[in-house]
Amino acid sequence: MAYKRTESKEDIKERVRARGKKFVSYKEGAELYSLGLHTFQQIAKDANAIYKVKSRVLVNTEIVDEYMEIFHERISLQEHTGNYAEGAVAQGTGL
């Protein structure tokens, strides 16, 4: 279920980074990373970035940032320029 953002993404990023805020709630994290709440919860769990303090769950943004780098895709020059056939021939796949 979608929810309405109460403050802008830039405001959240500024608040988190300016104060050196290392830990965020699920809701803040979802807004910060522009993800759905459930998706952010799953990523935080997969990254092992969850801290439970009494009944509160906090997420370490530094760990999430490192984990998210795993999914970073570099665009190769051949993809960027559209020269797929030349790249395929150079790689021996011969399109």
C-alpha cells in the first residue's frame, strides 16, 4: 500500500546526512532510498543492517549503502554508444 510522503526526499537526505544520523526507521529509510516500505525492510534485513532497541527497529544507513553497491551496474562504452555488433565481434560472439 502506498503512503504519502510527509517531507521531500531532499529534506530527509539533508536531515540524515547533516546530523550525521546513522540510524533511520523503516519509514524514513523507505523515503530516503525512494523505495516501498516492504522493499526497504527486505533490503535492510538482507543487508543485516537491523538494530532492535526495545520495541523500535532502526536501520544502519551505512550498511545499507554498502549493500546497495552490490547492485550497481556499470554501463559499458559499447552499451552507451549502441555499438553492440562491434562489441560482439570483438568478444568473439559474432552477431
